[in-house]
Amino acid sequence: MQALLCLGLGLTLLVAQYAPGTAAPSSECRRWCGDVEIPYPFGIDPGCSFGKDFDISCKVQDGITKPFKYTLEVLSISLTNSTARVLNNIMGYCYNNSTTSMEEFGNSMVVDEISPAPSFPYRLSDIHNKFTVIGCNALAFMSDTDDTGTGYQAYGVASCRGLPDLQDRSCSGIGCSQTMIPKKMRSYYTDFFKSVNTSKIWEFNRCSYAVLMETTGFNFSTSYISNTVFNDTYLGRVPMVIDWAIRNVSSCEDAQWNNMGTYACLSNNSKCVNSTNHLGYTCSCIPGYDGNPYLLDGCIDVNECKKDHQCPSDGFCHNTDGGHWCSCRRGKVYVYESKTCNTDTKFIIGVTIGLFGLIVIIMATIFWGQLICQKRKLNKVKLEYFRQHGGMILFDKLKSEKGLAFKVFSEDELIHATNNFDNSRILGRGGNGTVYKGILKDKMSVAVKRCALADERQKKEFGQEIIILSQINHKNIVKLLGCCLEVEVPILVYEFVLNGTLFELIHGKNHLKISFNTLLRIVHEAAEGLSFLHSYASPPIIHGDVKSSNILLDNNYMAKVSDFGTSILAPSDKEQFVTIVQGTCGYLDPEYMQTCQLTDKSDVYSFGVILLEILTGQLPLKLEGSETQRSLSLVFLCAMKNNNLDDMLASHVKSEESMELLTGLADLAKQCLDMHGINRPSMKEVADELNKLRKLSVHPWLQLDMEANAESLLGGEPTSGHEIELSGYTIGENENQPINPRSSYYAK
Ligand SMILES: *[C@@H]1O[C@H](CO)[C@@H](O)[C@H](O)[C@H]1NC(C)=O
Ligand SMILES: *[C@@H]1O[C@H](CO)[C@@H](O)[C@H](O)[C@H]1NC(C)=O
Ligand SMILES: *[C@@H]1O[C@H](CO)[C@@H](O)[C@H](O)[C@H]1NC(C)=O
Ligand SMILES: *[C@@H]1O[C@H](CO)[C@@H](O)[C@H](O)[C@H]1NC(C)=O
Ligand SMILES: *[C@@H]1O[C@H](CO)[C@@H](O)[C@H](O)[C@H]1NC(C)=O
Ligand SMILES: *[C@@H]1O[C@H](CO)[C@@H](O)[C@H](O)[C@H]1NC(C)=O
Ligand SMILES: *[C@@H]1O[C@H](CO)[C@@H](O)[C@H](O)[C@H]1NC(C)=O
Ligand SMILES: *[C@@H]1O[C@H](CO)[C@@H](O)[C@H](O)[C@H]1NC(C)=O
Ligand SMILES: *[C@@H]1O[C@H](CO)[C@@H](O)[C@H](O)[C@H]1NC(C)=O
């Protein structure tokens, strides 16, 4: 029992010795013998090879260390080719002239002398070797006997008539012949046919030679025929190639499935390869790896980039585990098929598009920048105007007096309200500007006056005066709602008054239906309004363009003096008088024409012309009349001088009112029309006089209700609670609008 156990243990140990992992040789194993590397599965020291068949003996011969397998000197061992190069002895057959007989030398038997087992790892390489015979009368054979006993025999024959027949490097029968051998040969035996000898030709060819040798590196030389011994660097020996493999299993499958315990391909990234020469297998590293597949981790990644021509010279090489890849410079693309760097059209298109996009973006940025710049400039200009017009003062005022019903409009707001100052929105054109109907965002209708005056206007402290105007709150004065200062010439925004003008009432188609009494009341109201204007501030606010078409009428035919603000736009510096004349023809104060100095008495003169209009029902200026008849005021003054008033009065007026009233009115008009302003009554006096005259009216009952109300408010302080109702505003949209011959003076 104990003996059996021991035996079993011994077997186990034996198996363990060759199990994968433990089979790996220790690092103390010698791997070099002289100049020759001995890689695993071969080994020099015990336990350093895959098996005893792979043992190599390292011997010192003539002072040089050389490896040997059996009797053969090993030149090199290749793992990739699974080959070993050894030195093989040349067999010679020579004539000895002293003994006059043929002599043989060299080994006739190669590799092993006993017929080996099939698991014997070595086979004579059929690919790399050829049976070579040299001589001019030589016939040799080689033979082997395999394990089954069936032999193989090959013949090599070489002959010639003499040296001239021979040719260097030619080995095809004349002096030299080479014969292929089959696979599976484990050993060979060679000999010469004795009856084919050099006894007759010994004088130029003493010896014949026969050897199985590596074909690469062999060149036939004619000297081999004449030389005594066919020799080379190996002293009567030549290289021969041996295929080795692990042959105690029949194939890779056999090794991997049936004999896993002794499977030799241990490394990762290794593979099993069937032996190409007889049974068995070898191992190799898979492509991309190099090294020893028989060792754990023996196959190592090949850095292909270190080799030449893996990638195009103008490209880049990138090594990966088991491979590599190529890339090219920007703008080029790697073409795998041709292994070149070609121009990348997609990249170029991309770059082009990118550049184009960049240019577009840059241009857009510049454009945008310019736009912003322009806008800023514009805003700056607007702000400059605003400042020049005294907008800052206005702002401060508005801030401090929160209750003020006054608004500073932006230019955009007004452009929007008037549909960009559209012609269809024009309510009227005057000597000093154009009035547009505007609709504000809250649907409120307003009258927007855009003054035609230009030049030095903005230098005036407009804002300061606008504040005063905005505070005027009188029932007979159109309310100033706001202004716009950020334009060159300020724009004024008034309440919108609906029911036409006094001008239309007097000169319109329906003038007969209006009682004189009503006209008188309207004129009185206008006078109250103007009087209020004159008395409101010091120096007095001068209307500057008093005329019947500037006296608007609201729903109740109550007078509202309009267009008063523009007078403040008039220049005060004398240089401007030539081009800028305030007022309307027919109403113009003759003194103003001479002095260019607008005073409150200029308004009184113009008001006198209105009185004439209601008395006579005539236009202040008749263009069709003769030169002396042209001006109503001149004609009237003339008539008064000649006591001819009766002729001047309109017929319906005469029939309607008492002569006392009419004479009184005519007298008042005459005073107003005095050539010298000093002699004219003040507006307050005119209003008072009108109030007095109205009481002489024969039809006081025809008067409208408003009278009583108006009375109480005359001269009274404006109260903040007294808001003028915003109903409508019209400045003669019809043909009755007076023609202003001076309009052309303001052409831009
Ligand atoms: C093959 O040979 C090796 C080394 O000589 C040995 O370890 C292994 O057991 C053998 N395998 C077979 C199936 O004979
Ligand atoms: C393997 O064989 C090829 C020819 O088949 C040869 O060129 C190469 O040098 C051999 N490699 C080694 C390491 O002997
Ligand atoms: C020829 O034979 C003789 C006698 O055996 C021997 O001594 C001599 O070395 C031989 N010559 C050659 C060239 O082999
Ligand atoms: C044998 O041949 C050699 C070379 O040709 C010559 O030198 C020698 O004398 C010869 N010997 C005899 C015995 O003929
Ligand atoms: C050489 O060959 C001839 C025949 O060609 C033969 O008669 C002779 O005996 C041979 N010589 C030797 C030494 O075998
Ligand atoms: C054999 O001859 C060829 C052709 O002349 C030459 O290229 C080659 O180098 C020679 N080889 C040897 C080993 O001399
Ligand atoms: C080859 O033979 C010649 C003549 O026999 C000899 O002189 C030469 O040394 C030999 N070559 C080598 C490498 O031994
Ligand atoms: C070898 O492969 C095995 C399994 O695939 C893995 O576990 C091991 O880490 C690998 N070794 C190396 C050195 O890559
Ligand atoms: C190896 O050889 C066996 C039998 O000869 C065959 O079945 C198998 O396919 C071969 N394997 C490879 C990888 O060539």
C-alpha cells in the first residue's frame, strides 16, 4: 500500500511539474549560449525547457561556447518560424591517387540513428532545405525510414565533361544539382553509388559531395569542383533548417480540448497554429503582438509606430494595444486603402463655411455696432435738443409739481400718434407751422402743432416758458397738454377742440343762422381769454397770431383761443426779423411790421380786425379788390373818418342790433386799430368794454347759458380742479381756411 501511494505521489509531482503556470521556467534559466539565444520552450538548464526533447546542451569547443542538439551545432532558434538552423556535415567521396582508390568521409546518418517516436519534435524542413549533390561524375541518394517502416529514397546526380561546362551560381545538374525533399522527414541517410566515381577524372575533379542543406545563401561556385574539399565558413558543414513543434498531440484542437493541462500557448494574445510539417502544433502571438507565446504574458504589444512606413510621412501614428492607427494633419484625411493623407474636402468646405460664417458675424456685429452708435448719436442729438430747449428745467418742475397735467412726449410717441405726420392727419396749416390730429395710446385725440420755425429757436429757454404755458388754465383758452423737446423745433400738443372756428362762423355758408349776439359773446370770450394770457405772467404772454380762425369753438360754441404757444418761439434777437414774421396777413399790427417788436398791443390790433369781421362780415384781406380796398382795416378806418360806418356794416347785423351797440363796437375796433400801440386799449379794457356793450344787445335772451358762468370766472385765478373738457379741435379743414400769403416765407 505504501509503495503504491509513493508511486502515486511521484506521478502527481511529475504532472505538476508540467502543468501550465508551473511549467514557466524560472528567471534563473540561461537563455543564451555563446551568441545564440535559447528561448523557451527550449532550455539549457534542467527544468528550463518544455520537455527533454527541447533541451539544448551548451558546450565549449575550441574555446568557443556553442549550443548543440544531439551532435548538431545550433546556429539559431526562431519562435516565429518555429525553426532551428543547425550545421549539417557534408558527405564526401574522393579519389586518392596515392592509393588509387575512392574514399568516403563525413557522416552518412543525420539527426538520430535510432528511428524516433512520432512525438519527436523535429522534422527536416521541406521548405528551406534541398538535397544538394556536387561533382562531375556523382550520383548520391538519400533515404529515410519512418515509424511505419515505409522508406523514402531520393537521388541527386551531377555531371560534367570538364570545367568549361560549369557556371557559377547555376545548380541545375551540370556540376551541381538540388532536389526537393518531402514533408515528415525526421532523419536521412545518404551514400554514393560506388560505380559512379571520380577515378578517371580525378585530375580536375577529385571529390564528389552530397548534403541536405539550406537553399538560401547557397551559390554554386566552380571552385567546389576543383577544390579537394567542398568547404565554406563552416569547415565542411553547411546550414540546414529543422522544423520543430509540440508533436505529442496531433493538432491544436487536440491540445486545447484533450490536453489542456499541457497546452503550451500560455500567453495572452497568443494563438495555436497547426504544424505545417507533420502533426502537432506551435504557438504564435496574434498580429500586433510580438514575443514568446509559450510564456505567461510573453506576447507584448508591438509599437508599430516605431517601424517605418506604418503611416504616411506627413501623418501621425498612434499605437494601440495590438494595433495602431494613422491620422493626418488638419485639413487632410487618412485614406486607409492607399495609406495616404489626402485633402479633406469636407474639412475645407467646413472651414470655408466657418470663415464665411465668421465674416457674416463680424459684419453683422459691425453693422449692429454702427446701428447702436447711430442710435446713440441720435439719442445724443435728441438729448442735446432736449437740453437746449430747457427740458431739464421742465423735468425738475414736473417732478416737483406732481399735480401738473402736462406731459413731455417723446418724438416716437408723436410719430406714432400722427401716423408719422401723415398728410391725411393735417388739421390746418398756419404761418408758423402745421397742426396734425393725433391719437395717443389711450385713444385720446390731441392736436399736434409742429412749428415750421427753425434756426436759433432752440436757444431760447423754451422749457421755462412751456411751464408757464402749461399752467394756463382758462376756459377760453385751449389747454396745452404737453410738448416734445427732443426735436430741433419743439412740438406742442394741445387739447382737441371739435366745433370749428369763429372764422367759419362768420364767413362760412351758415353765417346767417348765427345771431350777432352769439358772435358777440364768442368775441367777448376770446377777449377774456387773451386778456387772461396777457395778465398771466410778466412779461405778458403774447399770442402773436390772433385771428378768427384761431378762435376755436367747443360743443357749446364757447370760444377757445388756440395756437398761443407759438409766440414764444418767435425770435427776440433782431437779426431774425427779416425772415421771421409773426402773424397772419390782414391781422398784422402795422407797428410790429416796422419795429419787429411783438407786444401785447399787437394782439389788441389783431383782435380789432376780428371785431371788424363780425361787424362787416367781410374777410380781413380781399385779394381781388383794388389796392385801396384790399385791407379791411384800412377801408374801415377810412369809412370811420368819413362817418360812413353804416355802409360798412353787414345788412343782417344792422337789422338785428341797435345802432348804439354797433357804434360802440365800431369805436372799440377803431381804438384797437390805432396805428400806435400805446394808444390802443389793453386786452382787459377791450374785454370789459365788450362786456358792457353786450348788455346793450336787443336780444339778450338769445344768449346761451354759458354767460353767467363765464362772468364768475372772468379774471379769476385758474384752479387746478378746472379742467377743460377734451372734446374736439378743428382748424378749418374746409375751403374757408384763410389763405396765408406768407406761408411761403417759411419754406424749408
Ligand atoms: C507531451 O510532452 C510534454 C513534454 O515532453 C509532456 O509534458 C506532456 O505530458 C506530453 N503530453 C502527452 C499527451 O504525451
Ligand atoms: C523565418 O522564415 C523567413 C522565410 O520563410 C525568413 O525570411 C526569416 O528570416 C525567418 N525568421 C527567422 C527568425 O529565422
Ligand atoms: C591517400 O592514402 C594514403 C594511404 O592511405 C594516405 O596516407 C594519404 O593521406 C591519402 N591522401 C589523401 C589526399 O587523402
Ligand atoms: C597525386 O596527385 C597529386 C596532385 O595531382 C600529385 O601532386 C601527386 O604527385 C600524385 N601522387 C601520385 C602518387 O601520383
Ligand atoms: C570506379 O568505377 C569503375 C566503373 O566506372 C569501376 O570499375 C571501379 O572499380 C571503381 N573504382 C572504385 C575504387 O570503386
Ligand atoms: C549568390 O549569387 C547571387 C547572384 O549573383 C548573389 O546576389 C548572392 O549574394 C550570392 N549569395 C551568396 C551567399 O554568395
Ligand atoms: C577550403 O579548402 C581550401 C583548400 O582545400 C583551404 O585552403 C581552405 O582553408 C578551406 N576553407 C576553410 C574555410 O577551411
Ligand atoms: C490575460 O488574460 C486574462 C483573461 O483574459 C486576464 O485576466 C489577464 O489579466 C490577462 N493578463 C494580461 C497581462 O493582460
Ligand atoms: C489543425 O488540424 C486539424 C486536423 O488536421 C484540423 O481539424 C484543424 O482544423 C486544424 N486547425 C487549424 C487551426 O488549422
